[in-house]
Amino acid sequence: MDEKSLPEVLTTDEAMTLWRKAQRAGYVDEHYQPLLSRTQAALLADAIIPVP
């Protein structure tokens, strides 16, 4: 999976900054897939995706 295959809401400048930080921290791989437990991955997703 690459940036082009992510939903638009996950490719904003702010979201991509968070993706890069998550990758450096070892939370997600180079395909934006979590390297965490399901619970931790859900918390990460909640932090990245803005809720209207």
C-alpha cells in the first residue's frame, strides 16, 4: 500500500507528518500497516483521523 491508496483523509499534510512519525517510532511499517496490537492500532487511528 502506498500513499496513493490511502483514503484522502489519511493523506493530508498533517496526517502524513503523523504517518512519518509513526513509522520512525516503529508503530507502522512502510505500507502504513500497524505493527501494534489491535487496541493500540485503534488508538493510533483515532489520533490520526479527525472526527467531524
